[in-house]
Amino acid sequence: MASARLPLPRLTGPPGTWHHGRPASAYVIPAGLAVLGLAFGVLAGDSPRLAIGAALGLGFAALVIANITVGLCLFAVVSFLEVLSSLGGSIGVTKVFGLLLVVSWFAAASTRDEADGANFISAHPSMTYVLAIFVAWSTVSMVWAESSSVVISSSFRYFQNLLLFLIVFTAVRERRHAVWVTAAFVAGATIAAIFAIIYRPDPGQYDVARATGTIGDPNELAAVLVAGVILSGVLFFLVRRSPALRLAMLGALALCTVGLLSTFSRGGLIALGCAIVASVFVGGRYRPAILSVMTVVGLLGFGYFAAIAPQASRDRITKLDGGTGRTDIWRVGSRMVSAHPVTGVGSGNFQLSSVHYLLKNPGAVRYDYFVDHPKVAHNTYLHVLAELGIVGLGLFLAIVGFAIGCAYKAARTFTNAGDRDMELLARGLMLAMIGLLSADFFISGQYSKQLWLLLGLGPAMLAIARTRARRLDLGSF
């Protein structure tokens, strides 16, 4: 008696299919899941905690790749957790999220129709050239820089910022997307503020214990918290239909304010003052509401330093001591600009090259800022000017001006369309950018993920406004 034989898969259909016409690709996902399940099983037997972390990481990865908007929101929150997100060595969760976000962006950009305006390159070709030239100029500076390897590292960071600019434009396509990303920014700022309030580092090089939160530097923390204060106040008015959300935004506003005051950052307080003044000019119909919130925050800060803060903290805010060595760094930076006004010393080479300009023309007080522990310029605009010259600074300011201009045009377009909520959000975005850029006068924040995230929201908001205006025009016929 002949033995029974099991049927084997046969290629009876078109190429890429098995018997009964079932696509071969249909077996890839089950096979992949089986392999992952086996890997997690082995990992769980060796380290349950690591297995749980890997499973959660895989879930987040799938979520980021599947929905670029959700991925951008998660990235916005994680960008505030740089200090806490190290996975060991130079690898951090932020970098992993950034890589996943780029993959998601490529997938979204390749499947969307360019006619829907989702392509930044086709929507803003001139600014695309500016962004590309800026990164190219940074890269070309290796020709005259002292260290070409540092130039490559710095240029790659600028390239990442360029990608973030494009990703935001692709991810934020609807009104709700803009609100989600803004809320994610506020959530990240609030988490950073909570850590700043709870965990106070040792004074170290400072005369008082200045909060650093999850950012790692008090002045950089103050810069992003200024934006957090502004945007949480905007969302407080925006979610007026939900008492629970309003309470949450009020709590975020309070925490960001307390966190800002805990940094004892003069630059942060000056930036807050600049935002208050700017609200008079860009507040529009919401000028009274925005001014009232900003004024209350300002008065709370004044009252804190006048009546509650320790004397050492008050002295740090009120006494002019050269910015704790900042003016010495600026003096040397100005010598670098004088020596190389057009090209600069090369992208990322400020700390490496500053010592030469100290020794050639002595005069700075704190030599350790250039010899023992070289410092950054502590001024974004001077830093870019010293490294990339007038050409690089001009390109950088063109990008900044473009983003603020887009937010302003978006606010005007929403005003004409009668969309009061989005008008408020656009004006709040302008103020957040102005506040953060004002704080950048006292820090080197040209690589800041939070800065480029806000800048990217400018053209994204304009695209949403123009889409809404077109729909209204079509509806009028």
C-alpha cells in the first residue's frame, strides 16, 4: 500500500504567489512575528526586565513608523529627556526615536500625493535651497577648519535639524495635528520642569544651586521653559470647552513658571520679558489675554525674587558680574569674527580654535574657559557667525525669519477665515519662537531640537491655514 504523501506548496500562480494564489508576502509578517516571539522568549528567560523594555520599545517603534504625527508627538516629549534617555555610550533614546521618525517620514512622503501640498520642497522651493545651502556651507567649511572631523559631526547635526524641519511639515497637516504637537511640547517642558523642581544639583561652578531638570544646563532649561510657559498659556485658552484640560494646562503653566524661576537664569528672565513686549505687537485680538497671562507670570517672578528667594539667588539675578565669564568668551569670539568675517573658523570649531585668539591677543580674564575647559560661545548668533561667517549667519537668520514669517502669515489667514482658535495658536507659536530665540542670545542653542521643532511648525501652520482658506473659497461658489 502506497504511503500517504503530504501536499507541498507549488508555484501554480503568478510570480510571487504560492498555491491557491496566496501572495508569498503574506507569510513574511507571521514568520517575522514568530522570530520576534522566539527572541523575546529567550530574552525573558535571561532578563525579564530587558524583555519588557524591548517589547515596549518595539511597540513604540511600530507606533512611530505607522503614524508620523504620533511619532512626532512622542519625539517632542522625548527631546526634553536627553539627560535621562541614555542607553549607554553615545546612543540615546532621542537618537533612536529620531531614526524611526525619519523612516516614518520616508514612508509618508513616498505614499502621499504631492498635489495635496504635503511636500515641503514643492511648497517652498526657495527655502529648500536655503536649507540645503546652509548644510552644504557648514560641510564645505572643513576645507579651512582646524578639525575636519568636528566639521563633519557638526554638519550632520545641522542635517538632522533640516530633516526635522521637513518632517514637521509632513506630519502636521490638520488643525488637530498642530494642537497635538503643541501639547506634546508642553508635556515635555512640564516633565523637565518637574525634575528641575524636585532634583536640585550641587552648586558646582555656580554660587547657588541652579536647577537643570532633564536638559542638563540651567540656561538651556530656562530657554525651553519660556516657550513652555507661553504655549501652555495658549492651550489654556484653546481648550476652554474642557475643564479638565484647562486645569491640566494651568498646572503645566504653573510648573513651567516655577521651573523657570528655579534656574536663576538671567537670560531666561530677559527672554520672558522680550516675549511680553513682543505680545503687544503680535498678539492681535488676543493681546489682552496673552498680556494678562504673561504679566501674571512676570509679577510672580518679580515677587519671588523680591520676597522669597534666598539672598544669594537675588544677588545672582541683580548683580552684573560679566555674565559669569560670558563676556570674556564673547570678547574672544569677536576676535575670531574679525579674523574670519566671511568664512568663519569652521563648523563646530569654536571651542577648538578659541585658544589661538586668546593667546595671540591676551585680554580675557578667565583663561580656563579657553585652555583647561574650552567653552561654547554662549550666544547662538555669535557662535554661528564665528564658525560659519557672515554667509552662515545670513542663511541661519533667513531660516529663522522664514519660520516666524510663516507663523505670522498663518495667523493673518486664520483671522480672515474666522478660525479664532488656530489664529491664537499661530500667534502663540510666534511668541514661543521669539522667547526661545531671545534666550539663545545667552546660550549656544543652534542645534536645539526644541528650536527646530518650533521653527518647523511655522510653515506647517501656514499650510494648514492655506488649505482652510481654499476650502472656504470653494464653499462660497
